[in-house]
Amino acid sequence: MPPKRGDGKLYITFISMGQGDCTIVSLPNGKTMMIDCGTSRWDTDFNTGVNRNQTKDEQTQQIAQLRQGVINVIYEPRFLDGYDTLDALVLTHPDKDHCNELASILKPGIAIKSLYHSTNIGKYTHGAADWWLHHKANVTNEYAVIVNQNAKTINGVDIPEVRDDDNNTINRRSKDAATKGFVKILEGTKGAGKPCHVYILASNVQKYDNVNDQDTRVFNRGSVVTLIVYGSQKFMICGDATTNTEKFILAQYNADVNRIVNLEVVQVGHHGSQTSSSHSTSNDPEISAISFVDKVNPRIAIISAATDSGGSLKLPRYETIEKYLTCARLNALNHNISCWWYVPPTYGVVNSKRTKLTDGYPELGQKNINKHIISTGDEGAIDIVREDANV
């Protein structure tokens, strides 16, 4: 029998979108959640990643096949097959590669019980996401979430605190010691099984004066960060969160008790770019002081990125992967990962003067690593399955 939604297991699948994000979740009690649904790879006007030696019709067919692969995963029995309802849709931020495929992947008329987003939903214009959500999907509740240095609000109203033993815990900040301050958005516990809840940790984070994100944009810094807690294990989905977001999360939740440490799974922020994943070895003392990677210390790190993502950032970066290689809790896994790394300039002596001989440049290739850091570009859809016995 294929795995089925509501069978008491937690299913998380990080779907291969090329350069983009889409995560589909089924909680032990059968409730479903999607976080983002976008790509910068399947646009018919800019077919980066599609075989350019093909004809236009062949490219269109290939793009259709890629989309159908995503649809096949989302409509498996463990997710939306026979249900066609998302109990929660979280849109981390309005970038194209996080929201532009909603209309292409989800069926018209799908019920979305709760829509959570950063910033103004009107800014989610790529793929007509905003229009589709309000004209083709059936959205029951919509929530603009701010969880940052200055405010904790939903739709402009302060989010109250409540203990988890209170029946009215959705869209409340937890007062329980282990999850204090987390904003609970979904209850996933099945019967007498181990507790399973979904929380928002951050959204619309503001820039700290002394934290340089290296060309990051306000939308990335403001990404919604989602945390699934099942038993003793925690699973973090970061969107395009940057070092500023990381500083806020650690300052907010690790001040008195370390709530964000030793996670089971971390989706590496911003597709493995150098604007995320602050580490104690950073040359910048302000970034080094954050030490996000050192603290979250996951067993598994997952990167949502294509194998050859170009652009100015060149994703994923080996310099970022190296930071996670220092995590003592990472599971062992001997494999190759596709990534970019910086080749420094070379220098020599010309006419008795030190002279640059070649410029530095980013290089694309594969690196062999021995830890459980994997990319959707290499692996395709990545499945995480947990049940009461192993959490």
C-alpha cells in the first residue's frame, strides 16, 4: 500500500523546481501544508536550464513534463490526492522563484483554509499568484504575518500568547517553555500520538545596522521562516532568509533557553547563497557572532537549487556548504554535490612588481562531501518521513 495522508506519519517533500522552492507537507493527522511554489527555470520567455538546442515546441514539451512531475508529487495519496485541500499555504516572500507556479501546479478551485504571507499579498505578482489566489482558489482565511524586531502581528493585530494546553492555540504565540514565542499556525497531532505542531518564527525581519547581507533585498530578509516540531525533532524551512533573519531568530528564541538548536532538518536559506548561513568562521565579526549554522547544527541540510543556477549569486555556493560540513550532528553520506565556488585571482612578479595575472571567477562543478547535505538539483524531490517511533 502506498503511504497515505493521515496515517500517523509526518511527510515532508522538498520538490525539485529547478531554481526555486516548493515544499509539501502532510502532518500525522492528515492536515496538509505547502510552503512556496515557484521557479525561475520554466518561464517560456527565458528557458534557462532547458535544452536550448531544442525547438520551441520541444522546450515547451519539456517544461510541461517538469511541471507534471511536480503535480504528480503533490497529488500523491500522502498529500492532496482525494483531498484537494491545503490546510495552510505559506508564501515566504514575493520573489518569482517562490510563487509563480501556483496557478500551474494547483488545481483551480482548490480549498486553501489559511493563507500566510509576508508583506502585502498584492506584491505577489509573478505568475499572477495574487490574482489566482483570489479568483481561482477558494481561500477561507488570509493572514499577513509580521514577526520581527518591532512587531508580532497578524493582519495588523497583535498576536496574543497562550499555552499549548489551551484549545484555542492557532495564530497564537506559545507560552510553553520549549516553544515560547513561536507563532502556532497548524495542529498536526494524531490522537494520542506525539505532539506535532507548525509554527512561524519570523516574517518581515528588519535589517540590523551592522549586519551586511551582501546584496540581499528586503523581500529575502523578510522571508517567512516556518518550523515543524514533531516530538523532540524540529524541521526548519527558511525560504530566502538571510543573516539578518538568522540573527533575529536566535536573538528572539535563544535568549534565555536555547530553543533553536540541534535541529533534525534545515532547509538552507536562500538556496545555499552567501547571504545566508552565518557561521563562527566568518571574516566579518558581526556575521561570525550570529553563528546560525553552529547553533542549528542539523542532522540533515537540504538545498533547494538547480545544479547550474547562474545569475550574480551563483547557487548553491560551496563556501556555504563548507559551513554546514562543520556540524557535528550531520549524518554521514558520501556523495557529490553540484555547486559553485570562487577561484581566487593569481599573482606573479612582472618587471619586479607584484602583478595580478588572472582575475578571480566563480567556477561550476561537483564537490565530493561526506555529510548529509543534499540538493534538489542533484537528487530531485527529497523525502523526509518520520513517525512516533523515531521522534
